[in-house]
Amino acid sequence: MEGYCHPQGGATECRQEAKSEERRPKAAMKQVSDVMTPSAFVIEADSTLQDAAKVMRQHNIGMLPVIAQGTLLGVLTDRDIVVRAIALGRDPISTRVDEIMSGRTVEIGPDESIDTAIDAMAEAKVRRLVVADQYHKPIGVLSIDDLAKELGDRPEVVRALHEITLASSEYAEPTGSIH
């Protein structure tokens, strides 16, 4: 797999492209790279919440991996913006992404199995995993929606979604730190 990133407005678009000889037959065990969304828009840590919200709106996405110098630091969700900033009266024009991002990021490699991804989502109670290369550079996103589209009503997907939705409704305060 070859990956690259291109700056685009307030975000950077990262893509991973498979060489044709790397494609596996459909009958083979599915890997994260088979199901993930291979283009992940990322946002720089020093960008504003308004910049992040514009990227989310423009691309109809609810989560952005947060990077600094190309390295993954955390994630920012539309919910983070609303609950950790807007609801507390913080100004989205002056508040930086790294002030409210979730420093706890669950990442997975593109060659991991789908079963490993499902287990990681269920254990961490998250709906999305950042797919990162061996250098922790984001190359895609794997969402519970991606899994549902690919695997339908497979019991593991249903179990993972159930466990995720049972997660505590309390919302942790942002730390801005890397975990």
C-alpha cells in the first residue's frame, strides 16, 4: 500500500492506494483495508473549531483525526465541538482543535482483521477507528457503518454496536493530551 497526503483548505486529505497486485480475492478473510474508507480528511491541531466544522460540513463527516506534523494526536468529533465547546460558551473562531479534541485515539492497522476491529470498537466503545500506518500517520477511517454495509447483520457487528450504545452517557472533559 502506498499513502500520501494533500493539504486542502483547513484540512489535509490522506489517501491510501493499493497496488493492483496487492488486492486479495473476495473469498479471503477480510481485513480493515478491505472495508475502511481509504480517504481520511485530517485537521491540524492548531486549526480552529470553525475550520474543523467547515471541513466536516463540506465532506459530510462527523470525525476528523487530529495531526501535528503529520503524526496522529487525537480525534475531533462533531459531538466534541458541541458538548466540549459550544455548550460551554467557547468561541469556535478562537478555540483551537487541540483544546477540545479527544486525546485518547483508538487506531488500527490496515492489515488487521475485521474481527480485531470489531473487538477494538466494542472494547473502547467507539463508532470509528482511525486506520494508521506503522508511523501513526492516518490513512483512513473504519466506522461501524462501514462494517454494517460490508457485513450486514453479522452477530459480531450487532454485538459491537450494542456494546457501543451501552457506553456511559457522561461526557469526559477534554484533556488535550496524547494517550
